[in-house]
Amino acid sequence: MIGRLTGTLLEKSPPMVCIDVQGVGYEVDVPMSTLYALPEVGARATLLTHLVVREDAHVLYGFASAAERAAFRQLIRISGVGARIALAVLSGMTVTELSQAVTLQEAGRLTRIPGIGKKTAERLLLELRGKLGADLGLSANAPSDAQADILNALTALGYSEKESLAALKSVPAGAAVAEGIKLALKALAR
């Protein structure tokens, strides 16, 4: 199995890049997050890879981080989710955002990704629950049920996810939902 490539970046043609490694050009499919992290064409680049061997092709997928590759591997283990859908998920959200969506069981965040419908999003949430955050070391930072309720209340009031998550940081960990919402709204009013 090819686990990593380091060489000269020859071409960027989303979602594919070509890397020259000692005279051999490897075509690698990458999520958009990895594509943006790569240097300019002609520069030296390193990608962590995952090789998929199919009956009709050998396809190499590349990632900028080990967390992205681990998330990709978790996604393709799910029945009905192939490499293309896994790349779409990782192109549409960061690994941290995916982990939060799984922890909070928010199908709506996944359905915003092109190619992911409601049923696929629900299957992803079901299959990844307890796996994704734990595998990536993110479960310790996962919000509690009360924090999830506060976050949902803030987004229902029209605040963006980014604003709501920032306000949630000002709420003490053991706060009740009603008190937490009041504190978060005060933080947002500043």
C-alpha cells in the first residue's frame, strides 16, 4: 500500500493533483481542503495517501493531515458511502466540524454538502456516532447535552454556527440550559 508521497507538485486540476516522485507522476484525488493547503505548482509537497483497489482501477486519494485520512477511512467503511462521497464530505467541512456534527447529531449540516441527502446524512450520523470523535481524539472536546441544547437554541434564534460556538465558550461547563442561553446571549450582545 502507498501510505505517503513526497515530491514535486506538477499539476492541480481539482479534485486531482499530480505529484512527481523520482520521475514517476502519481495522480491523486484530494478533497478541496487539501488542495487549498498544497503549495504552488513546482514546489515540493507531501501527501498522506489511501489506495483503493477496484476491479477496474487503482485510485490514490491524498490528504494534508492524518486526521483527514482517518476520517476518510471511517467514511468509506459505511455501506453505501464510496470514496467520492467521502471526498465531498471532507471538501464541504473540516474534520472538526464533521466530528461536531456527529457528536450533536446534526443532519442539517451534512445535507448542505452537494450529493448528501437526508437519508445518507442520517446513515452517516448513525454509523459514525462514537467512532469519529474517539478515533480522532476529539471526543474530550465534544459539547455536553446542555451545551448542545444551548447551541441549537442560539442557531434557532438566527445566530450563525460560528457565532454560537464562540458564545458557547463563555458559558461555564456545568451551566443549566436556560442560564447558559442567557449567558451566551449576553456574550453575543457585546
